[in-house]
Amino acid sequence: MQSRPVGVTVLAILSFVAGIVYLWNGLDLLGYLIFGPSHPAATGTLFWSGVFAIILGVIWLAVGGALWALQPWAWMFAFIMAIFGLLESTFTLIAGGGPTYFGMFLFPFIILIYLNSASTKKAFGLPE
């Protein structure tokens, strides 16, 4: 297997950070972490928001590990998430987000170009 490209390392680290933030937020919503005003007993929507955040945190940690290990499914996950980000930013721009939201469009666009480069695909063992 080829060595990990720097861009993939950056994406893996960002995935790890997202996972930690989601886990932290989920635990906070469930009332297990108290920094600042405490939440009431986690019931109803607050409970399910916390559970969902924890699930997302675990998913992002798994994706970070898979990107770090150059697993082909992680490439596909990152590709799909970049497409979702591109669609979301396009809708935001159309809805009147203005030029300040152009970065929201640019970031997933750059990720899509990077993921489709021959060297990145080769690192994941995908056909060029």
C-alpha cells in the first residue's frame, strides 16, 4: 500500500475532530458534561438529539480511522459527503446566501477535485 497523501491526512484529522465534537455535544445534551448552564434532564427531543450526536460522533471517528488507513469505503464516504456539502452550499447561495457563503461552496468543491485526482485514488487502491 502507498503512503498516505498529506491531503488525506488532513481529511482524517478533520474527521477525528468532527467525531470528538459530536461526541462532546451529545454527552453535553444528555447531561453528562456540564460546562456553563446545565441542561434539564435529557428527555424528549433533547435526549434524541444527544443520542443522534453521539452516533454521528462514532461514525466520524470511524471515518477518520478509515481515511487514516486508506480504506476505499472511506474515500466513497468522503466523496458522498462532499457532494452533499456542494448541494447544500448551492441551495444556500441560490436562497440568497450572498458572496460571504462562497467559501461554503468552495471547500467541498476542492475536496471533490482532490479526491478525484489520480494520486489520491491510487493511494486508496482505486482505479484511476
